[in-house]
Amino acid sequence: MRYKETVRSGGALLWYFQRVSGVFLAVVLFLHVYILHVALKDELSFHAIADRVATPFWKMIDISFLAVALFHGLYGAWIVIDDYIHKPWMRMTLFAALSVVALLAMALGILTILPFQAGG
């Protein structure tokens, strides 16, 4: 029986999103550097950053940046594990560890970003 490869075969969509997430990360990183170090002439202090992060818009930007960065990096690690680890028990152990790291990093990131309120 011949395997029918389609866009929905499992890997094509993740491959495509890996490329899209890389472009997104490059654009957001460029905007971050430009906004904080070129466009804003104010002094960077904790209170200035806390006031900015306290707005819902920046919380959304930061959480989406965190989610996309985690996906991009950990999916890349997932592919490396899949390519180089051939023992099934070792592969599943590393996949489980990678999943725990992803969930923990996302939870800690969100718990760090959400509590910020205006005024520091």
C-alpha cells in the first residue's frame, strides 16, 4: 500500500508554521529593538517598562511573542530529537520532557506578564 502524501499528512502544516513563526519572530524582534532603543527617547526604567507592559495591547504582544518563540524553538528541538534519537523509549522520554518544559515555560511567562499594573 502506498502512502498518500498531502498537506494534511502531519508534517507539512507544522513545517509551514515553523517558517511563518521564524518570520514573525524576526519582525517582532526588529520592532522591539527599534521601539525601545531608537523611537523612544525616554530613559528605560522599571517603571516605564511596567507602565507599558500593563496595557492589554502589550500583554497580548508579549504573550503571543512568548508562545511563538516557544513553539519555534521547542519544535526545532523536537525535530532534532526525531532525527537523531532512534530508541523509542528515549525518544518518548525526551518528547515528554520537552512538553513539560514547554508547558512550564508558557505558564511561568504568562504568570509573569499578566500581573503588571499601571504605576508599577
